[in-house]
Amino acid sequence: MGEWFKPYSNPVALLAVLILGSVIALIGAAVLGIDHGVLSGMGRTDFARGLITYLFAIVTIGIAVALVLSALINPQSSPEHDARFQQGKEILALLLGVFGTMVGFYFGSETVAASKAEQLLQVSTLDIAPQPVSPTGSFTFRGVVRGGTAPYRFGAAQGSDKVDLTDVAGEGGWIVKQLQLKTPKPGESQYIHLLIQDGAGKQIEQYAAIKVTAP
């Protein structure tokens, strides 16, 4: 009986048995319906990619630990031991190469997704100067538009007036325009309505209140 268990005292062999047992246990749990949807979730790209990366990391780290333990448990060098150890290092190097590619692709995909999210058309809050504005004075508003597709066309109106896209944003998406303050309609507050349209036809709006000095 001792001779039968002797091969499994090797850390590498023990690790292989644990991995094989884990796979069999997972398949058995799926057959019995107690795997909590792990295998069925492999049909979802994000879940499958994360799970495969996690499992590959565990196997790679496990083999590295097994090689270290093998070197510490068997300090006496022998041709057979050196050959097995060299083979283990070659397998580990191969796994590290594949694992590096997988991790690079995984996090690279997340970075691309994040960069795409950053390309959404958006505009900063509007800066109005001077504030407050005299009832018959003029003011200048500034803002910055980001994302979307250049060039950016914009128009501005006060209150509920119609907005016409007659201007083009400057370099870097800067929007600067001077307007003459108009008398508001009865019951209407003073505010500026900015409408922006990018080269792809997407639009975004921004509003800002105008403070007016007492007459």
C-alpha cells in the first residue's frame, strides 16, 4: 500500500490529481444541478473569460509552488531529479507565456471598453462672465465638449428661444460665444440653452442660469 501511494508524494503528481479531481467534481456537480450555474454561465463571454483566466492563474501558480517544493524536498541532486525539474521549468515557462497573453488580452479588452465609454459625447458646465449681468449688458459663456466625432457644431439661445446650430467649436472642443442679454418673456427665468451636435449627428444639451443685477 505504501508503494502504491509513493508516486503521489511528489508535489507535481499531487497537484495533477487535485486538478483532475476538481474537474470531475465540477462536471458531477453540473450533472446533479448543484454547481450554481457555473458551467451554464460559461456561455456568457465576460463570465467565461474571467473564469478561465482565474483557473489558468491558479494552475500556473500551483505548478510554480510545486517546483519550489520539489527543489526544497529533494535537495540531493540526481540526473533523474534534474531531468524532471528541467521538464517542470519548461512547462512552467510555457504556461507563463500563455498566461501572460491571456491576462494582456483580458485587461486590454477592459481598457478598450473603458476608452469607448470615454468617447461618449459630453460637455462641461458653462462658465458665464460677467456674473451678474446688467439688464442691458452682454455676457460671454465658455464650455468644452469632449468625445463623439469632430467637428462640433453648436448654437445657443436664451430661455425658450429656438436654437440654431450656426457656430463651430474651436480647437480642443472649446466653445466661446458672446451674447446680448434679452428681456425675458413674462414669467420666464433667465437662462442659456446650449445645443451641440457632433459630426455623427449626435446631440447633447447644457443649461446654465444667468444672474441679472437689479434694475
